[in-house]
Amino acid sequence: MARTNAQQKLGKAIRKLRTDAGLSQEKLGEMTGLDRTYISGIERGVRNPSIRNIERLANALKVKVAELVG
């Protein structure tokens, strides 16, 4: 599946916020109920998460959804 610019942008934003918060992918996964490999795929721009999962990530990272996708 081809990566879209939006997927790559979302992945970069999540990775930056996660690392700035000092969180591992595993810890973020525990906080959101998502698997570490799924988070890795999102950060690499190869997974296309649902809005529900984007909300889970935004809540765990303490940002608004718009900050992740905007």
C-alpha cells in the first residue's frame, strides 16, 4: 500500500511528541491499548489508523487531535 503524505505527517508528529515525552512505543501502547508494532507502523507512515485510535494517541500524548493531523 502506498504511503500518503498525510500518513507520513501524522507518523512524524506522533513520533516527535512521543520521544519529546520520553515515552517508548511500548509505553505509549500500554497507555492507549494499542500494540507497539501498530504504533511503529503509524510512525513509519505505513498504517492508516482510525479516528478512534488517533483520539487515543492524542489523549495519551496530551494534545488535541488537530495537533496530530494539522
